[in-house]
Amino acid sequence: MVKSIKDFIDEQKNTVVVEETAKAEEIVKVEETTKSQDIAGYTSDTVIELIKKSLNIHWQQTTVLSAQAVHLERWGYKKLAAVIKADAIQEQTHAMINVERLEFFDADYQPLMVSPPTWTRHDMVAMIKYNLNSVREASAAERATIFAARSVGDEITANMFIELLQGSEDGIILYEGFLKLIEQMGIDNFLTLQV
């Protein structure tokens, strides 16, 4: 059977409509998958705020420890500079864990509020005490985050923060140990070991 020109044109229009409909449906599917997660009831505003606090602490630590590592390297304390630089890298990693979790919750963490207190250059004891207080602050925030997350059934956030808490507790041990060494052997002997 021979098709008329009108039938042929109608058939072509129907094909175009079907193809355009399929493309439109595909676009809708892509848009639906790119929307942020619906997390209502999965976590709380308290958890989000604690993650933001932890993020700011870790950004602050990254900035300060990086500067201290450069300062100590220039000052001639290469061993201590290497330890502080490794700590700065770990803090950067921990900051990214916070960012990833906030992104998962589609929570805004801008503007960045990193305004670290000053640490005294060339004063080793003041520098170590500053770092110790910073990791203690981080540890408290991480403990609070773990507790708050578990209280609302957000085990993933709680488990992610265990790694951060372990890092902070390792930092407490490190800086308390430095202060104990300085107390026992004196600052001059401690600094001699760091060259």
C-alpha cells in the first residue's frame, strides 16, 4: 500500500514528537538525580552546626600549622617542622571530611569564618600551647558531633567523626608530650633535639 504525502508527513511529525518527548523525559531524570538529597529527619540542625564548627577549627589549624611549619623550617628546627607540616596535612584532610559531609547535607558553610588567634613567633612554648588548646577545642567539637549525630540516628556522621576525634586525641598526646619534655629537659635541650 502506497502512503500518501499527508500520511508520510504525519508519521514524521509523530516520530519527532516521540523523540522530543523521550529527550524531555531524559532531561527530567537527570535533573531529578542532580537535586540535593532529601534528608529531612536524618540529622539535626545541631549536627550541621557542629560540623561547621569542626570545619572552621580544622581550617584554622591547617592555616596556623602550615605557617608554623614554614617558620620552624626557616628557624632551623627541621625535625619539628616536619612533624608540624604532617599535622597540617592531616588537618586539611579532616577539613575536607567536614566539607564532604556538609555538601551531602546540602548545608551552606559560607562565608568562611577562619580567624585564628595569634601565636607568638620564636616562642616555642607559646606555639605548642596554642596547638594543644586548638586540638583540645577540636576534640570537644568532635565528641559533641558524635554524640549529637548518634542521638538522631545519623551513624554515618558519627563514624566519620571518630577518625577526626582520633586525630585530635593524637595531637593532644603529641603536644602534651612536647610540653612534658620541655619541663623535664629544659627548652634549650628540647630545641637542640629538633635541629
